[in-house]
Amino acid sequence: MAAMSQDWKQWAAKLLPERFRRDRIVVPVVRLSGVIGAVSPLRTGMTLGGVAPQLARAFAMKRAPVVAILINSPGGSPVQSHQIFKRIRALAEEHKKEVVVAVEDVAASGGYMIALAGDVVIADQSSIVGSIGVVSAGFGFEKLIEKIGVERRVYTAGESKAMLDPFKPEKESDIQHLKSLQRDVHDMFIELVRSRRGERLADDPTLFSGAFWSGTRGLELGLVDRIGDLRSYLRGRFGDTMRMALIAPKRGVLARFGGGGAGGLASAAIAANMMEGALSTLEERALWSRFGL
């Protein structure tokens, strides 16, 4: 009877989800991928609001020894990047968990800012890391609307309210104001890198120039801690019984049923914002193409 009882317990244990089995080490994995922030009026990229539920579920797994984060992002909004970084660190401190970050194709600019949340940062030798800088990009249409005979009419209270209007010629004062804002953000980024990477950083004059490097060079510069892949690293630490559990985003009711009645509204909005949406797509594509992707 004792042997039968033991066999039954072993059989029942195998039916349990892996995260509840005491003979397995389960590491939650959150994948953060894409451009950070708003991509267009109708499409949002990676934001704190979008990834917060996944992060909360990952850190809530009490028996997990670490939380792993996969990053594949060319950057985007510095605000959203910083907020995601801060949320990861706040959860790590609250739950007393180590964070392991693994870079896929690229963790550049805001993507690298998020990677700084890792206590250990892993990259493939061909991953792209760095781009510690700030960039603003847009389009100017003043000659286009003149050519097609369109007059731009803007009325403001405040002389700088229409600053950097893409349908008006640039003003030097507007450009200098924008560059001042960029310097503030860049200084914050530099300080964050220094506070998180500390003495691991190399003394290199190009480190904060906005340049980007391969994972191999990133290791030499102190931007990452090791070359490899997430699964091999975790198995090396926790053994062959370790299992990774991907914490996927929960899909809403409309998403599960193909959008329901929202399709018509979305189509109308897309038609109304066709030019802006097309330009946003070009900007998103430009972010990835900077890194050969």
C-alpha cells in the first residue's frame, strides 16, 4: 500500500503545472519587443501600460529564483523606456528577485535603457547594443503644400505654441530649444548607465556618443555581462530540470474574435489618417533599419 501511495503521488505530481511542481525550477520570461511608445494614432508600440500586467505576473511567481526578460527593441520614447525600467526595478526590489536580461537582435537606445534593469545582461555576439543618445526625426512639408496650392493656417496663444510645425519653415530658435531638451534626456540616460553598470564600463570616449556595437564589443565596453543565450545561461545556473515559462500578454475579447465591431471604426480612422499613419510606419521602419534589421 505504501508503494502504491507513493506511485500515486508521483503520478499526481506530473499532472500539476510545472510552476507548482517542487521538483522543477521554473523561470518566468517576459518578452519585450518592438518600438517603444506610440507608433501611430491607431497603433501603440511597447508602453508601460501594455507590459505592466506581464511584469506583475512574472514577479508574482514566488518560487521563481529569478525573472528573465527578453528584449528586442530599437528604441523609441525615452519616457516609456524609463518608466518600464523603473517598474522592473521596483518589482525586483519589492519581490527580492534578481533580473536576468537577454538581448535578441537589438537593444538600442530606449531598448538598452530597459536592458539596464537587468542585474545580469546577456547578448548574442551578433546582437546590437548601445546607441546611448537621443534623436528626434520628422518631415518638412512646407514646399509640398506650396506646390499643390495649400495654405497653412495656424492660430495660437503663445508665440512658441506651434514650434516645429512640419508645414512651416524651421526656425533656428526652435531647433536650439529642441537640442536643449535632448541634452537633458541624454544626461539622464548617461547617469542611468553609469549608476547601473558602474565600474564595469570601459573608459571609452565613444561610449555615450550614440554609437552602437555588436554584443562582442558591448561586452568589452561593459554594456553587457556575457555572450550567450538565455536558456543556456539559466540551465548552467539552475540545472537541466529548469524550465522557462513565457508570460504572454492577455488578449482582450475583441482581439480574440477578430476585433468585432471595432473593425469599421478602425477602417474609418485609418482612412482619415492615411498620411500620418504611412509616415509613422516609415519612421518605425527607419528605427529598425538603422541597425540593419
